[in-house]
Amino acid sequence: MASDQTRTAILAAAERLYAERGFGDVTLRDIVAEANVNLAAVNYHFGSKDELIAELFVTRSIQTNRERLNELKAAEERGGGRAAIEDIMRALVGPTLRGCLGPDREGSTAARFMIRASIESVPPIRRIKNREVDHLRKFAAAMRRAMPGRDDTELYWGLHFALAMAHHTIREKERLLRLSEGKCDLDDVRAIIDRVVTVTVMALTMGEAAVSAPPPARPAVMHGRLTRQDL
């Protein structure tokens, strides 16, 4: 088998096994047996199990982040350099949710691998997530243009919570289905994206109003002894 074919076979086998069984239960020997290669080939191309996992995660993440940035760019072009905050949030969470949810995607090996990566978040994946934030800075910059004068801290929290809602929905979809007794439709990905965007924008805009509003008056304190009925 040619070197490139060997590398591709290892990646495909590893992604398939990790998606099915998780990172902890799959050994390098399982992967080489699935790929029909020898252990030396894995060590030659990747060096270690952690490096193999990192390669898979980076490859899938690059695809998602490219889609995010393309959608962000299109939104800003439509807005003459300033996208609406709703469109920014849609570009942020849409590719992730579309990639992992819905009858057309959630059964794919790529989607199941990324769901597994979200659930288990093993050390090589955590290191990459903590390091690779440049694409998120571009979203933060777009949010500043969309909401000039808004405190940076609030924008970062809004971005963070939007991502958290998207990833939690992916990780806990079975729990939500059971909790809602099937009322929450996890196949309607467009509606899920709309909900995440709506809640995030509401939090950002309500927070803006709260910052500009005067503090509420403190209630008058009645002096005297409190009774049980007062509590």
C-alpha cells in the first residue's frame, strides 16, 4: 500500500472506531487491524495515539471553521462591512449544529466523531481547543462592529454562551428528547439554530439595556423585629 493510501486508511479506520467506541476503548492495535496496516505505519505517520486523535480533530475543525468564516464574510458583505448581530451568531453556531444534527448528518462517521470529541474531550482535543481561538477573535471583532460601544466582556460572554448552547444541545440531545417526551424536535436543525441565535441576541441586547439603565431604587428598610410572616 502506498504511503498516502496507508495514512488515509489509518485516519479512516481511527475515525470510524473512535466514533463507534470512544477514545478510551480503542487501542492502536484495534486501529491497525481495522486499517489492515502494521503498527510501525501508525508510529511513522503519527507518532502516537494522541497525535492521531489531534490530526482527526484538526481536520474536522478546519472544515467547520472555514464554513463559519465564509458565512461571516458573506454576512458582513451584505451589511456593507457590518453584519447584524443575528447573522454573526448564525454564522458561529450554524455550521456546528448542521454538521452534527439532523437525519442527513448525525449518522455520518464525521458527525459521530465530532460528537464523541465534544462529549469526551480528551487531552489532545482540549489542548487544541484552548490554543486555536483565532477564528473566534474574528467573530468577536464582528460583534464589536455590530454593537459599537458594548463592553468587550459582555461580547465575549455572549460568544461563549452561544457556543455552549450549541455544544450542549449536540451532547445532550437524547436527554432533551426524553425530558420533553419527544416535543423538542432535534431533526429540525434550522429551528434549533434560530433558538440559539434568539436567546444569545436577547441576552446581549437585554444586557446592553441593563447596563445603560439606572440602578433600581433600594427598598425602604422597616426598622423593628421581623416575624415569621415577614420572611
